[in-house]
Amino acid sequence: MTNEILFCPLGGSGEIGMNMNLYAYGKPGSQKWIIVDVGVTFADDILPGIDLIYPDPGFIVDKKNDLLGIVLTHAHEDHIGAITYVWKKLKCKIYATPFTAALITEKFKEKKIDIIPYLKIVELNGTIDLDPFKIDFVTLTHSILEPNGLKIETPSGTIFHTGDWKVDPNPLVGKKVNEEKLKKIGDDGVLAMVCDSTNVFSIGRAGSELDVRKNILEVMKRQKKRILVTSFASNVARMETVFDCAKKIDRHISLVGRSMHRIFNAAKQCGYLQDVLDPLDPRDAKNLPRDKIVYLCTGSQGEPMGALNRISNFTHPDVFIEKDDTVIFSSKIIPGNVRKHYNVHNKLLRDGINVISEETEFVHVSGHPNREDLKDMYKWIRPNCLIPVHGEHRHMKEQINFANEMKIPFPVQVENGDIVKVYPGNKPYVYDKAPSGRLCVDGEISIEEDSFFIKERKNLANNGFIDLTLIISNKGTLSSKPLLNIRGLPIFEKEEFFDGLEEEVLKVTKTFSLKNIKQNQSLIDGLKKTCRKYAKEKTGKKPITNINVVRI
């Protein structure tokens, strides 16, 4: 049998976030596998009590004896956020460049796991040999330190996995894209390129961090009172920009939010941000005049626990904001966060705060490739096949159209779980389907998206709750009035509602011999039905109902 090269996305194809991709090489039934990235996406209000969602790794867990390791392209949460949850099921080696390694080490520390024996740090533009895969890390530019494309070489051919990237002519932190190295990869021949699709609808180029720095400086010069800048903590170039601008306008800077401190410390540890101001503790910064401080804080997406949200609600213990201060949103709104973002945005405006965002000033550039950037990559790599990932279906379909424009011979559209046979044959195609799905992080437990727990929680949220307790004496009589506890029902005349429900409950109990314990379950079922029916008649809701029968 002929050796095969397979590609299978378990997350990130058909959605923004939750990136997890598999590659396999070998004869059918005896392939060796690698995982590229293990990311999360963030839950919305549709899933009460859930913060994070990640790809179900079951398909590759079943093959863990043939798994050679997890290779991480960069340190954004949608690429590394699920590493601690998935790794525990695999116990394999992890390969990452220094900055990414520093951040995932902290993640494992929080889980009290010593990952050091399994973590292999790869130098920038380094190579790892995972026979039969030889993987060449190619440093690109993005909105985080050390983003990598991967040249994945096998005895039967090469795949280029772009990771997240753009072409930034002036990235400020880190080096420019190495065009010559990418052209050489293309010259050697690439069977397939697996490519970021996020900005495929955006014309022109994504833009440069240097241009953003110049404009943010002009914006900050105009402000007379406190300045708060909120951005993605992971964008170290943007962080350095805020430090640099604060110094140039003779202001101190203070970091607010756990993620800001975590990224700042990791960047310093890896040799970045060596020539910036020492940030002040927010407890010290609050004593400075309003025109002498810049705060750099988390919460650009309106996250409830983000620093900016707490500051705007006047609940932050150390940072206070008032009329005529300025907040600069140096970030893009992630799809799904629009409502949360604008809630904070509007709250600030109502309180007389000046708000500046990419809608009004040039204070942000994306980290993903626009169409002109994509053209460059296509011309450098010149793949036989293009497989779009990292996008919703509309992004990936448009990337297929774009690949056709760029005369790529064989574009292949995929979604999570599709197994693409890249080799053998000239024309890659989806030939099988792997089980795929989403797991929700519920506290410290991973559960399925359609689990009973989430359904019950939604029911509680939508319909409320009734708890009824009957206390029955050993003579078979009620020892007291029924005890009722009601939550979440729209009841304005509580006394009237309780009296009516109590009356209905007593009617039901009279139809049973309370002395007969064998009738307990029938009594409980009858009371549950009565309570739900009564609540439906009075409120239009059918609450979750719990019946307790206590015998004394």
C-alpha cells in the first residue's frame, strides 16, 4: 500500500477560533500523526455558565499511541487555550518557540502540572525532526510575538501551514517576513497550503504597526486628562507602542488587568520590551495628576471581568475615570463580542468620557492577511492545492474563490472533521469524515455542548424553579403547611400565588394515603404536574419543579 498524507481540522474550520488541525503520514492503518495548535473559543450567553469551548479531541485520543506531538504556531488563546485540557488526555511532547512556551508553562502551573519534561522549546526559524515529519518553523508577522508558519515535510511531499499571519513591513517587535525563505519553500514544491482566511474580504493590505504607533502618538498628544488604552494584551508591539507614546508625551504608564501583567512579564522574560518605562502599580498611579498617567488595560471586547468594564462601572479598586478623560479602543471587535463591546462603549459616552476607536481614528491594524497580503503568499508558495481554514464558512468559500482567481489548481473546501487525502494523486479531496464536536469547560469539568447539565441550566434560566417540601408525620398526616421556595417566576402578588398553589397541593395530597410509603413516587409525580400546571396558568412559565417528601 502507498503512503498517504492526510489533513484533518477538528476545530477552526467554519468558525473563528478554536483552531486544532491534524496531519498524518504513512500507510493506511499505520499512520503517524501530529497536532498543530489546540485552541479555544469564548462562549456567549447561549451557554449559561460556560466560558470556554474547545474541539473534542476524541478522534486523535484514540490514536494517541501514534501521536508524535503537539506543535504550536503561536500563543493566541484560539491556538493554545485548550492545551491543558487536551494534553491531559494525550501526555505527548509539545513543541513551541520561547514566548509561546513561556505562556503555556504558566497555564500548566495554574493546573499544578509540571510540563517541563514534555515541553521542547524551538528556536526562531528552527527545525524539529518528528520522523516521518520534518517541520521547519518560519517566523512570520502577526499581532503577537513569534508567529510561525510551518513547512511540514514528509518523504512524499510538503505541506505549508501558514498559521495566523500578515505581511507587516514594519512590525516594530520581531523581524519582517522572510520572503526569500518562503520563495525557496515554493521553489521546492508544495502539495498543499493550509491558509488563514479571516480577512479575505478585506481589500488592500492589513497595515503596519509602525503606522498605528505614529497615529496613536498624535491622538494621545491631543488629550488633556487621563488616558486609558485598551487592547489585546497579547499584542506586544501595541503594548510597546503605548509605552513609547506615554514616554514621548511625558506621562507615566500603568498596566491594569491580569493578562496585561502576564504578557508583559513573559515578553520581558524572552528578551522583549527591554527599553520601556517601568510601569507603575495602579495603587501608586492613582495619586498622579490626571494629565500625567496612561493606563493600559484589558477589556477591549467588553468582557464582564475585563479591567475596562470594572473601571467603567466604578468598581475597580485602584483606577478611577471621570468626565473628559479618554478611552482609546486600540483593537478590533471580535464577532460575538459586539454587544458587550458597545455596552461599555456607550456607558463611557453617557458618563462624559471621550471614546476613540478604529471607527473614528486610525488606532488599530489587524493581524490577519488582507487580499494583497494573500496574493503575496500565494505567489511565494505556489501550492498545488489550497485548503482554507481559520474562518467561518463564508470566509473559507471566498478564499476558495480567491484561490481560483490566483490559478491554484486544486482548492479544497473543508469543515471540521473532514479528512483530506493530500497525497497520493494530483488532486487532493475530502475522502472521509472524522468524529468532531465541541466540549465546554464548565468550572473545571469538560462537558458536551448538548449535555443535560446545560439544557437544565437553560431551562432554569428561561422558566424558573419551584421547590416544594411536604413534611409527613408517622401517622400519615401533614405536620405543617407545604414549604415553598420559588425562584425566577414573574410573580408580583406573591401571597396570592402561594395561597393558590398551596390549595392545589393540598387537593392532590388528599387523593393519596400519606401513610402508604409505596405511594411516594406517585405522590411526587402528581405534585410536580400540579405545580407546573398552576405556574403555567398564572405566569405562562413551566418551571423546573423539585418535590421533597420528608417523613418524621
